[in-house]
Amino acid sequence: MFNDINDAISREKQIKSGSRKKKLELIKEFNQKWRDLSEDLCS
């Protein structure tokens, strides 16, 4: 989560420009069980 929208956009662009392998590594690091995190957004 970011307090500044520009920081969030910058991070999103950084992630999108990465390789698929790197993206999967990020997911495994923060969400090892591949839990659907969208549930957390609604609460």
C-alpha cells in the first residue's frame, strides 16, 4: 500500500516491466499459499 498515488503507479510500472519469473518470485515471497488477496480489499 502506498500513501502517494504516484509511488503506487511507479511501483506498478516497475513490476509490469519485469520478467514472468521475477513476478512469480514476488508472489511466492509475499503470498506463499497463493491465497486470493482480493478478499482483503473488501474489508
